[in-house]
Amino acid sequence: MYRYDEFDARFVAERVSQFRSQTERRLSGELSEDEFKPLRLMNGLYLQLHAYMLRVAIPYGTLSSQQMRALADISEKYDRGYGHFTTRQNMQFNWIALEDTPAILEDLAKVEMHAIQTSGNCIRNVTADHWAGAAADELADPRPVAELIRQWSSLHPEFSFLPRKFKIAVTGAPNDRAAVKFHDIGLRLHLNEHGQRGWEVIAGGGQGRTPMVGVTVRDWLPEAELLGYLEAIIRVYNLFGRRDNKYKARIKILVHETGAEKFRDLVEEEYARKPGSGIEVDARELERIEAYFGGPNFEVLAMVQPEFEQDKLRGREFARWVRANVSAHQMPGYAIANISVKPVGGIPGDATAAQMRTIADIAERFGNDEIRVSHHQNLVLPHVRQSDLHEIWQVLQANGLGTANLGLIGDIISCPGLDYCALATARSIPVSQALSRRFSNPDRQAEIGPLRLNISGCINACGHHHVGHIGILGLEKKGVEFYQITLGGSSATDSAVGGVLGPGFSAEEVPDAIETIVDTYIALRMDKETFLQAYRRVGAGPFKEALYAAA
């Protein structure tokens, strides 16, 4: 994984020193909250309902064991003993005291971490496929390019004050696990008709108040031209994006109001006017970065590991975990172990300090000292031997991390909602916990099959409800919380925005409503249809009838 060079270390150290001074001036009253706000946001510090929240960057979702332990230490020393993994592969600490923030940033800097550009109208933390460098279907590891974009975009003078926040995601596989079509810019590596590697460049995706699937601006862009082309897109956005209304300031609104064809023309004109911007991707620089991301020294192993196969036969619970949580690796005898941070009745994405240290220990012992954070709020050990999986599972089980629910209805994405967030209009955590308990039976989850259930506590959609196969949006009307249900969304390769099913439900009614939807699906599915396949075949009609006919 990428290691800081001298510039990185100096840059982060200087930022810590600057913010320490700014914090002292705020605490002394020399700076008002209005004056301090843009300074704290540049360092990932938010003011939530009850306390400050610090958002820590985890670039392209990659962590070392040392970094995970540092996060655990921070959670105990400065917070309440846990951290929250987000849908942008970051970590949030929800109970931070302002006076402690400089010390936290200093502790992060010691392990090559920071909170820069996790907030504000700038290019945010670049996200990537959480199986990058390990997935069997991958063309190439996209993380070196994600790191290149991070270095290029950090404090870019032209893009430090964009009309609104700006998010970029990359994937190097045909199966989209990075939700690239729901980002301001999404990048998908693929081959052209001559077998040359290049990028499909997608722009204008996003969720929030106006969910939109991004449009392809360039079907195939040579790798060397990437940064210059990205600069052309962001320059067009910076020039023409709206600044009079923050709800209409995202690039998706510009693409929509301009029209996809006209937007493409504007980008191509800008790129032709200043081709490459003098910043072609230097092959030697990319090779230098790629050297940090080379996979571990894999052993030569047989494709089938007899010990692993025997462990599955001997233990039903282990076999269930393998089916749900273990994915194919590109190297024979290896596997990708996905760790659910969604225990039954737990808060999705929350991990205690003890659990973080457990995962760090496992990664150090079995996983080549590498951990990933997924945009589904789970963790990943990308490179483990199949023969080690049973022991890994036993340790996870003993520490509340062995839930076998990846991609199933118990693997709920949830934002913090009204329990923490000042923008939220409804609680999302209690509803997600109730649903987790309702569908806790692992046999029931297996019967239902692949199903993404996402919940947001407001229209800003931090819980990604728009792209859930079943989405739940918490709203408020006349002081009463109610929950609207959408069906048919997807953040994968078959990207789609879910459609609203009908009138909302109270928090107490939501579990029954979701169960009715699930029962309807099971009754009408054909062969081995997934929920999404069945919904796309029959439409919303049967589900509406089942939910509202008796009303």
C-alpha cells in the first residue's frame, strides 16, 4: 500500500500545526464559529447534534494493521470506544471534543493518516473497489490511479472551492463494486477493440435530493490522458456549475440541465483547448506508485485446498459463512474474506476498539497486513490462504464479527440518522436494528437470497436508499417520523434508481411492511430469480397490491 514520501509527511505535519493554532484561536474566542467553520471543515471536523464529529480519510479504502490499531486507540482515548465505517470508505468518530482535535490529527499523522478533504467543496477522498488487486474478475488494480488522483487533487488551487463537494470512484473490473455510476466522476478500466487498456469516464452521477445515474462522457480514454481529461471535466463544472443554490450545485444538475451531448461537447472543447494540461500521466511515476501496491509474495498453492474443503464439510456454520462472506481470489489457493460489521441488532458500520484490534491482529497474522473498507460499511481481508479461513472465522466469531450475511437482507446499509446528524429528519439506526432482528434467522436470509436493504434518515441519502433493492427513506411530517419505501435500485453494473412504492409507514410498521415485500417476492419468483430480477420482471404492481390493498 502507498507510503508517504517526504512531501506527504511535511504537508500533513504542517496542516496539523496550522489547525492547532486555529483551534486555539476558536477556543479563546478570537475566532467566531462562522469564521472557524470553513477551517474545521477543511480538516474533516463537523458539528453534529450532540458533539463534534471527525471524519478520517481512508484513501481507496486501504488500511494497514498499524493504522487500524491507531484508529482503535483514538476511539478509546478521545471518543467512546468505537468508530463508524462509512459508505465512502472513511471512518467517523462521533463524540469528539474540539480541544482534542489537533492531538487526534497528530496521532493520525504518525501512521500516515489524516482528515484532509473529507469535507468541504473540494475533491473528496477517492474511493475504489474494495476487492482491488485481489478480485478474480479484475483487469488491473485501480488503486495506483486512485492514489495518483489523490496526489493530483490534494490542494489543487483551481479546485479548492468548487460549487459543491466532488466525489470520484474507480474500478478495474467489469463487475462494478465501487458504484462508479453514482459519483460525480466514475472511472471504469476496460480494453478497447485493439486490446489496449483505457478508462470509461462517467460523469454526473449522484444520490441525495435528485438521484441520477451518471452518463458516459468518454467510452475509452488512454491511461496517459486521464488527469488532463479529469481536469477538463472539473474545469467545465467549476465554470458553469451553479453557485446560487446549493441544492442545484452538483455536477449532476449541470449535466442534466445542459444535456448529456452538450456537456460532452463542452468537456471535449475544454480538453482540446488545453490538451492534457501539461500533466500527462508519466509512466515512470505510475510505476513508482504501482510498486507500493504490488500484491504479497503469494505462495504457489493448489486451486483446491483439501483442508479447507474438509473444514466446510465438518462445520455447518463455517460453511454458511464461507458461502456468504468468502469470495474468489485471482490466485489459486487464496480467498477474499469479507468481515460483516452488521451483527444482529447492531449498528451498521460500528466497530469497537477491541474489534478493530482483533481485525488488525488477524490481518497481520493471516492477511498480509492489509485491510479494506467497503462502501457497504464492511471490512475485507483481501489476501488470505483458504487453509487459514477456518481459524480466521473462529477468531471473528469469538469477537462478534462472524455474522454470515454479506449481500443478504441482514447486511443493511444505514446512515447515523437523527441519533447523531444535524441534517437528519428521522432515525435510521433503530429501524435498521429492528429489521436486523426481524430477519436474523440465517436460514431465512439464505432462502431470500441476494438483497440489498439500505436506509437513510433524510433526503441527503447518506444511507444510499436510492440504490437499495429495497430502500427506506426516513422523513418528518408535522413532527412525526415516517418511512417511505423504494424498490428496484442498484449501485452495481446494472445501476438504477429505485422507485417510490407508495405512502410511508411509521417506524413500528416498517418491519411488517418489509416482510410483506419479501414474502411477495418469494411467492412470485421464478427458478432462481433474485429479488431485483423478479422486481424488474413483474414491476411494482404486485408489491403495491400486497402492501396497500387492505388499507
